[in-house]
Amino acid sequence: MEAIEVKCLCKSFDGLKAVNGISFSVHRGEIFGFLGPNGAGKTTTVRMLTGVIKPDYGDAWVMGHDIVRDTQKVKSILGVVPETANAYPDLTAWQNMMLIASLYGIPGREGEHRATSLLKEFGIYERRSSKVKSFSKGMKQRLMLCMALVSDPEVLFLDEPTSGLDIQSARMIRRKIHEEGVTIFLTSHNMQEVGELCNRVGIINKGRIVTVDSPEHLRTRIGGTLAVEVRFDKAVDMSMLDFHAEVVNDNYRIYTTEPHEVICSIVEFATLKGLKIRNLNVQLPTLEDVFVKLTGGSNGQ
């Protein structure tokens, strides 16, 4: 049984199809990244899968439970961390944890045990008696993760979990995500984060699934396994080369499986044209390169 299974899911608003017949699955225990430009259908998909809104057509199951017929059961096995912290600011961290525990019907002592363990694990136990409104953004985000995990969810939905955080907090949250072992559905604009964390990535654009694959396989989808970047001392016409070159800022980028041949051609071209090579490097294509190629956008934002 898959953790999440989606078949031909559709949702329209005022005649506009926000989600248009998407199908995909999320394996149990994996971290699944969900990417797309703004307005692509990410949020609508997540809202349907978490029982906030109902689809117009299609089916979806979370841990075998139908999202429409078994909405309450689906909600009971989920943890959700929205991009904007929604902990009660005038309650303490501990009070917020106990509130969530009570909403999920967790017995008092068991709730206290889970809350203590999570707050210690995420480094905010010493501030458990402080009101949330006094917390930094990083602390609020860590508290949100604690609140989402206190019910011991089978599937965890994370929306931009490290957005706007300092480096230390972001790294700690990424590490904890890796360690949790539950199925995680992650939406993020941070391509590097998705590439580092996720087992597989689904890309949605204009309400349709573009592709679902591992970050490693996706990087090979844009014309080569390596990217050769070069910058000359002045702008040039690269059409004389046998390789297609994309302009990226002041650099020319060529995707290839034969970097040696490309570099030799670039050096020969520079000599012929009397150009000076200011910078030349070979690197793996990034997930952002893939995203731009497949969606036609500039980035995930």
C-alpha cells in the first residue's frame, strides 16, 4: 500500500482548473518533494489531500483511507506544518503542545511524555513556559514541527519548513526531517533543500503533473549529465559551436555527456576569436536547472 495515491484528481475555482486530472503516488517512508511555480496547483493539491477542500472529480487515498469518504480518519493520521506558524501566540509552547495532544485524544501522561521528548529533541524545552509570541521565527517553526509530530502521524505535510530561517535553524530542521522516518510530503521553493532531502520529486505546472522522478534522474533530463559554464572577456556569438549554449547571467552554459570535447571546442573557439576565458568550470546540473527547463519558469517562486 502506498502512503498517498492520487488518481485523476481535479479541482476548479470559478471555471478555472487549478488541478487538472493529476495522478501520482508517494511511497511509504519516503520524503516526496512537490514543486511548481506559483499558481501551478501545489496548494490546492495539498488542501485536498489534507481534507481541507473536496475534489470536484477523481480519487485519492492517504494510507488507504479515502480523502472524501474517510476525511476525519485521514486528518487523524496526518501532521501538517504550514508555511506561516499557526501556534497560539498568547499561549506558552507547553500549552500549545498540550492543546494539540488533547485535540488528538492523547491521554494526559502520554501527551506530556511526547511533548517533553519532542521539545527537548528540537532544542526548545527550556523555553516551554514562554509565550510563543516571544519566540524567534526559527523557534516558532521548530515548535510547529513538534506540534505536528506529537500525534505520531503516519504522514507529515511540510510547507516551506525552512523558509526565512537562519542557517543554524534550517540545518537542524533538515536533519530532524531526515531522522523522523515517517512519510513526508514537502513543498518548497528551495531547490537545493529539495535535492538534498527528497527521495523523489513531483513537478506540477498549470494544474498538471509534468514529471515524477528522483533528483538524480531529473538532472539528466536536460540534455546531459554535466554542465560546462564559460565566461569570456566580452559577449560573443556561440552559434559557431556544435553545441547549444544557454546564456545564464554573463556565462554560457552547455549541457553535455562529453565535457572534454566541449572544453576543447571552447578553447579552440576562444583562440580563433581572440577571446580571453575569464572563467571555466564543470558542474552537475542543479534541480533548479531542471525546474526551469520543465516549467519554462525562472524559478520556483
